[in-house]
Amino acid sequence: MKSSVAMEATRRRAQHGANGKSSEEEGQPAQWGRAWEVDWFSLSSVIGLLCFAPFIVFYFVMACDQYQCSVSQPLIELYQGETTLLSIWSRAPSFTWSAAKIYAIWVSFQVFLYMCVPDITHKFIPGYVGGVQDGARTPAGLINKYEVNGLQCWLITHALWYANAQYFHWFSPTIIFDNWIPLMWCANILGYAVSTYAFTKAYLFPTCAEDCKFTGNVFYNYMMGIEFNPRVGKWFDFKLFFNGRPGIVAWTLINLSYMAKQQELYGHVTNSMILVNVLQALYVLDFFWNEAWYLKTIDICHDHFGWYLGWGDCVWLPYLYTLQGLYLVYHPVQLSSVHALAVLSLGLVGYYIFRSTNHQKDLFRRTEGSCSIWGSKPTYIECSYHSGDGGLHHSKLMTSGFWGVARHLNYTGDLMGSLAYCAACGFGHILPYFYIVYMTILLVHRCVRDEHRCSSKYGKDWKRYTDVVPRRLIPGVF
Ligand code: NDP
């Protein structure tokens, strides 16, 4: 049952489409946020992803478990009739109750930290922004409040992990690796459960009906989400919780578990494993240090909560973002000093570009342009847009600093860092390079998607911006 407010929003869309004029021309709310209409390409991509993404995850994890991380060997054996899909399936470890117990404790602990331990770190860590923070304005014109305590949750979780490994010995630090595939079934159960719950909730009891989007296509609604910011109670925000924890808090623990496994199997830890742990930990810590900033990124500001985020955060992220560490358990690559230094440099330069670009935008937006970027006052384009409630708002698009070099240099830096993780694994197999291929597709698609949204939101002002800054990711090229 669609709420009446959502139907009103849909009706407005129908009127908009009927007369062919842009919302700006009409002085009506602009169409920003995720799509209302589904074209055949989006629909087939959605159905393809719903059907194949779980198998992609299974394939990579199984390739490591059964074929020493060879991606081609299972296909060759299948082609030559030496194995069957059924025998691959029957060799894969199945669901276990002990894994379910571990997973339930893990998720419950993260819910507890998120909900019951208000942030105190912002009170004594200089420069850190935590505690209750405002999100960005939603398409309906609301500004949600969030309890930002991710850094604290990460620190508590990792302090406990360390205390267990050093003193308590309640469980082995290899516990995650040892239960990797049984845990994957549990992660899938949670991923599907939370996506289905969010889907149903959007119809029956949405948190904010004005911010729901119904396309009329059930697959698209399920995958891309209907509700913008589903919540349980006042504070349990699905997007903030599932995006950051348990997936991203787990990321560094998963890597530590892989490192412990390497130590257990070979008696030493390779420099490649240390590089992957350090570079990815830097990325994860950056995420939590800047969690308040993260409230202003596309994930929170523009994406609706569906299977794409729900299942993606529970399964895709922890299983595919950590493939390098998993690979290094099976192939303990020891890099030459030159190779290791090159990887470290690429990772750090990438991180610097990624962080500085994000920081420049954040500083610029927070101070409304009254700041210094690369030693001088930033230049910008004044823009206006309408929210769903018809309100007229103003914004600014910076045209100096990294944002004057290209329109998404933060993605470029992210891609350089991603390539560094992969290159840390040497050149023996393609499996660890899946990550850079995936990130390139994700960020190029995201860039196009974001620019489409910005163009709808800002209209001719966006065109003025792209005239001044013509390239997206690589100056002079793309
Ligand atoms: P951005 O932080 O680049 O945000 C894009 C938004 O910034 C636009 O929608 C627009 O929003 C605003 N904007 C665009 N141009 C300008 C400008 N010139 N001046 C001021 N504001 C501008 O994108 P994301 O949220 O996608 O990414 C944030 C970070 O997260 C990136 O570094 C990305 O690499 C990383 N990321 C990592 C992922 C991973 O899986 N590892 C996945 C996704 C992102 P507005 O409507 O407010 O104007």
C-alpha cells in the first residue's frame, strides 16, 4: 500500500513528464535523487545483478578454497568435463551453527556499540567530529540527525580483538578465515533479510513517506530501494549502520585474521600482507575519522536503501574488498624492496589525492567558500535548486583546487589506492585484480550517475560548471 504522500509525489512526476518542461522552467521541484523511471538497460542490469552477484562472490571465494585462487581453473575443468557444478557445490563448506553463532554475536555487538555507546571520542581527540551530527537535506527537504560513533566502535572492537589475541585467548585470531565460507551463508541471510525488510517496510510503514520513490517495477524497487533513510526508532539508521558496520569495521579484522593465518601456516608474515593490511587500514580509519563528512556523500545523501546497499554491505563488501588478503594466505608473496616501495608510494599518493580532494570539498561547503584552498580564496559557481517540498535553495560548486583540475579527482585517488592493493599481490594470478576492475566500473558508473543527478538538480548551473571544468577523472583525457 503506497502512502498518500508518496502517491502525491508520483502524481507530480506524471505531470512533469506530461508537459515536457523541466521542473526549473515550471518553478517546480527538480527531479533529483535516484531515478523514477526505469529504462530497459537499468532493468536488465538490476535483474542481472540480482541473479549473478551472489554467484560472483561464491565463485571467487570457492576459487580460493578449492583451486588455490585460480579463476580460470574451475572453468577449464568444467569445460573439459573433469568436474561438474554439482561437485564444486558439494565440496564447498556448508552453513554451520557455530558460524551462525559467531555471526550473530558479531552483528549484535556492532548494533550494541552503535545504539548504546554514545560517542565520547570527539570530546578528547582534537580535530575529530563525532556525536550527534546533521545529515544533508533530503529531496523532501528534511535534515536528519545521526549519532556519529563509528571511530569509537572501531577502536573498541579492535582493542578487544587485540586483547583477545594477546591476553584472553577466547578464540583464535584465525577464526574469520577458518569459518570464511560458513560465515558467507550467514552474511547472505542477513543481507537478504534486511533488504526484504526495508522493501516491505517502505510499503507498510515508511519512516518518511515523502522521501520514498516507487518506480512501478518491483525488481528495481527491491534492488535500488524505495525508502531514502529507513530507520527503526529515532536513531537506528539503516544506511549509516549497514554501510559502516558491520562491513567496514569487519574489513580490518578480516585482514588481521588473514595475517594470523599466514603466520600459522608459514611461520612468518610477508611484506605484501603487511602492505595490504596497512593501506586498507588507512582507508578504513579514514572512513571512520571522517564519518561526519560521510553523511554528505552520495551513499547517504542520494542512494535509497535497497538490496544494492543492504546485501552489498553485508556480503559484497566484506567478501570482495578483502580478496587480496585471502589470496595472500594461499600465495604468500614476498615482494622485492623496489616493488614494495612502488606499491607503498602508489597507495600513499592515491590516498593523498583522495583525502585532499574530499577535504577540500568538505571545507569549502562547511565554510560556504570562506576558506583557503591551495593558498588562495576558492573560486566557485553559484547554483540554485528546488527540493521536493518546493523550497528554493542555494549551493556552490567549487572550480579551484582539485575540483578545478577534474570533476572527480577523489575517485581517481581512490582508484590509485585500489590498484596499489592489487599490485601488492604480485602478478601471479588475476584474482586479486578483480578489485581494481570492479572499482573502476563502480566509480566511473557512479561518476556518470552523479553527474546526471547534478545536471537534473542544478540545470544550467551544472552546465556552467562543466564548461569551466571539462574533465571527469583524468585531466585532458576523460
Ligand atoms: P563526492 O564526494 O565526490 O560527492 C559528489 C557530490 O559533491 C555531488 O553530488 C555534488 O553534491 C557535490 N559536488 C560535485 N562537484 C562539486 C564541486 N565542484 N564543489 C562542491 N561540491 C561538489 O562523491 P561520493 O559521495 O560518491 O564519494 C565520496 C568518496 O567516497 C569518494 O572519494 C569516493 O572515492 C569514495 N567511495 C568509495 C567507495 C568504495 O566502495 N570504496 C564507494 C563510493 C565512494 P551536491 O548535490 O551537494 O551539490
